[in-house]
Amino acid sequence: MSAGRPDATGTPRPAGYYHLARAVLYREYLLFVRYPANAIGGLVISVFFFGLLFYGGRAIAGQALTDSIEGIIVGYFLWSLSVGAYSSISNDIGSEVQWGTLERHVMSPFGFAPVVLLKGVAKIVRSFLTSAVLLAVMLVITGTGLELNFVTTVVVATLSIVSVLGLGLAAGGVTVLYKQIGNWLNLLQFGFIVLISAPAFDLGWLRWLPLAQGSALLQRTMIDGVRLWEFPPAELAVLLAVAVGYFAAGYAVFQYATRRARRLGVLGDY
């Protein structure tokens, strides 16, 4: 462990994961404060594409789009969260490689994976805040109302994107190993649209894929007002199993890829 603040006797106290989490969250805050144009630009782009989807779809489909607008809003909200959770780790690792600072994370006394994971969690917190603003703007644009039970929405949305965080960890490990794979990583983001749209069909085995079950429950929460304790236990169990399973698999892939990168001596290459 690295040294933290000294205690009453002047002896440095070992830093714990609490200090690491606080430092990572503070770093994310500083990045937002110092580069607000970038963060606001991402939000503006998301609103712009939703505006194209809404106004263009209303011009073409008319009443058909109006009848399904609640589902579109919920799906777009979940998609924005998912993209933030997925791309945060791989993009951050890619930036660290370019800056030449990746080795510092590897040499951290906390371990490489915990540092990367906490940085991903910090970006998810930021994504929740920006996606909440995006949701409010979408409701204003469309004049639509949703059932926004805070606890149920946060729990279901969080469990939904934990599986995507696992995919992000796997993508981060592959990024460490192969470096330039951005095009493949971006391609997978469009696959999230298919997974989020799965509840429009009979889920079946699709409920065991990332986002599908979470999207179905989030739609029922935000459109029909179903509370967390009103869901059948079996449906919540599937949501939890998918979240834990994909996260564990992604973490294992990340650990394997980073160990292989060390063995091959390509950890700091670019």
C-alpha cells in the first residue's frame, strides 16, 4: 500500500481503497470542470441525434412513433448509459497508452485491475448524471411523462449496465494487448441497440444476453410504474445473474489479457 496522510504521531498511514476511490472520483470531477466544453458537447450531440430520431420519425411514421415514444425514450436513455459504461475503460486505457502513463497504473500498489475498475465506476457515475439531464431534455422535447421512481430506476439501470461494464473490462484488456482496435469496439456499441430492443420481441433465451432483461424491466419501471419489489423474483434473479456473470467473465478476460501483455513485453507499446 502507498502512504497516505500521517497520523497523530507523524507516521504515514497506508492508503486504502477508500482513498483510491476518492482520488479517482475527484480526478473525474476535475476533468469535467477543466474541460466542460467536451462534456457538454457530448450531451449536445446525444440530444441532436435524438431530435433527428424523434422529428424525422414523426414525419415518416406519424402516429406509430407517437404511440411508442415512451419505449424509445427509455431505450435511448439506457443506450446512453451503456455506451458510457462500455467505452469508459477501453477509451481511458487507450488514452493512457498514448500519454505513456499506463505503466504507472500497472505499478500501483492497489493492482492494475482495481484502479481501472474504479476509474470505470467513476465514469459511470458521470454517465448517470449526464444521462439524467438527457432524459429530462427528451421528456421536454416530446412532452412525454414517465414514472420515475428513483430507487427502482437506479437499481435496475445499474444492474443492467454492470454486464456492459464487464464487456468494457474485456475490451480494455484487449486494448492493452492489441492497442489499435477502436473500430471493432465502436461496432459493438451498435449491437447494444439490438439488445435494448429485444423486449419488443419474445425475449426467450435473449434475456441471458447483456441489457436485454434490464431493458425489459426498465421499460416496465419507467412506463408502467412497476416498483422493484413488485417484479417476480425469477426476473430479478435473471437480471442479477446476467450482471454478475458478464462482469466476472469480463474481469477474467482483462486479467488474462494484461498478464499476456506483460509476458510479451508489449504493455507500454503503442
